[in-house]
Amino acid sequence: MRYIWLVFIGLLLIGCSQATAVPPTPLSSPIASPASAQTPVPSSTSTLAPTSTPPATPTPIPTATAVPPTHTPVATATPVYTGLIGPTDFPPDVNPLTGETVSDPAILARRPIAVKISNYPPLVRPQAGLNSADLVFEHYAEGNVTRFTAVFYSQDADPVGPIRSGRLIDLEIPLMYDAAFAYSGSAGPVRLMFRESDFFERIISPDFAHGGFYRIEAPDRAVEHTLFSDTPTLRYLLDLREQNTPPQFVNSMTFRDTPLFPGEPVSQLELDYGGTYVTWFYNVGNGRYTRWTDGEPHLDANTGQQLSFRNIIVIAAYHAETDILEDSAGGGHNSIQIQIWGEGPASIFRDGQRIDGRWQRQTPTDMLSFTDLDGRPLPLAPGNCFIQLVPLGFDQLFTSSQ
């Protein structure tokens, strides 16, 4: 009832009827060669440059309609598969968000922290701390540009940022991972929803006159792009509130050193968000994917290293434009509600393979979990995950294999 009440409040505030909204139809004529589909040009320090251009035809994720949330997931019998890590009974020294063994189990007794990080304009790059996150979500903010929510659990980041304003998607992510949430600024209706959320006591934000933030000024940056914090400070503030407690995960993802079933060979994937162009290139040597954004190597300012993730997960969910005005630029942009509840299509990229399947999230406190198209477990590779959120019918995913 609590979640239904929260959704009811959100619907009153944003004045739209998302629950019955019809997902958009994919474009009938995909763009053969997007204007922004350029081969990334590495810097002089990059050694892992992609060498192929996108194919002429996009490779969409499976088409499906998001299912509204239900109160109780339907129990189904699951065959026993060998070598799985999770989704239950994780050893005390294994991180349920990565499937990796940690050096000290006490690390897992503290609360995850989700931090809102800017990705536009390009001058905010390189951001600080992204490579230290267990999970990073990239999503549309508005105006075809994207923003990140990074979840830190097994590692710290000092500093982390630049920190920007929260969005409607951030009413979901802290619930999924029983996380705290650090952000700066929000539209009035969104701020009210944060205040009335079940995780308000673990929100840290200047919106509510909280400390823990500082400015790192730069001559080329407006003040809104200069706010930072660090996870040790954020955890200290949670300690003062007695909120830095072990997370209570309702469910978990599944991991395995190798896929249960083979996928399609893919060495490079690219996503054209319109205002941001993303490239991931698979490195056979270390089994990880490195990132380019708008043709440039995407670095972590804390280390100078290129962003590197073990799993890239493309998740399609219905995107509903609301009546909440986020800014006035170009006539104004409205906030987008990304409905990551119920289930929908997903494509997981791991070990140089693409495996299509489905994501599920049946209750507000469930984290995202995955099955293949036949309903079998779809394990991730042990390691960190970068989650690319796209609308249903998204047709600007390009893949290639060398």
C-alpha cells in the first residue's frame, strides 16, 4: 500500500496517467548513418581505441511492453544450474551488487550510497569517482542529454562529482538498493516526493540544508558544475543519523564466471541518445568494456583511467513525459518518469557477447534482476555494471563484432 500511495501522490503532482500510457512505437525508418555516429578518436594516451564504425542497421533490444507492478511476485520453479553466485545465500564476504569477494566483510555492513553525477555539458568530464561505483545508471535527463546515478558500496570515492539535481528515477534507485541518496537541487514537485519518500532519512542534499558538500571551482565552469562531496564524508553524516546500517536486500542479481548459454559475439556497442553518443569497446585481455563519450575517451578524474566496467546492461522501459518543468532553456523541458517496475526487455553485454533477455522488478524494494528470453537465469559476470536506460522502442543501439 505504501508504494501505491507514493505513486498516487506522484501522479497527482505530475498530472499525467502513466499507468495506462501506451508505449511508443519504434521509428519505421531507422537512421542508416546517424550524424553523430562517428568512430571515436582516441587521445594520445589511449591504447584501447575502437576501430570499427557502427553498422548501417541498428540492432534493437527485444520489443516488449512494460508490465505494471504487482503486489506479490508469482513463484515459479527454477532449475538448478551450477556455478551461480546468488541470487540468494551470498557468502558473508561476497558483494551482492557485484558477485565479487571483498577484502573485509565489514565493508558490506555499511549502507550503499547513490550519488547524482552530471554528464552535461561536456566540460563536466572527466567526472570524479565513477570507476569506484559498483553500479552506474545512465538515463535521459531532458533535452536528449543524459545524467548518472552512481551506487557506491564496496569502494569509496574521494572526491565524487560534480553533483547535480535529482530526477524522478531517483525515487526508484535508492529503494532498489536500500541506499542513501546524495544530490543537489530538484524541481519543486520532485523535492516534495523526496521529502515524502520512505528513504528521506537517508537523503543528503542542500535541498534540505544538509552539509557535506564543497566547491571545486574551475575557470571554465558555471557554479552549478562545481559541487562535490566524497563517500567518507557522506558515510560520516549517515553515522550521525544512525543510518549507516547494513542494507536489507529483498532480492539480488545472479553472477557466474561464464555465461550459462552462449550469446552473440559483440565487441563494440554504441548508443545514440541524441545529445550524447556512447561507445563501449570490449577488451579481450581483461574482459572489460571501456567507454568513449562523444568520440573522446571517458576518464575518471580521480585516477586518469578510462571508465572500465565488466557488464554493460541496456534496459528498455517506458519513458513518460510529465508536467514537471525542469528548466526553461529553449522553451523549457519537462521531467521524464522512467517506469522501471514490472518487467521489460534487456540486453546484457559481457565477455564480448550479447545476450538478450528480460528485466524484472515486481515490488518497490526489489532490485533489477534478469532472465533470458526462455526464462532461465541470466547471470552477470562478477564485477561492476554500467546500466544504460533507454525508452521502449529505442532503435539507436548499434553493435559490431571484429
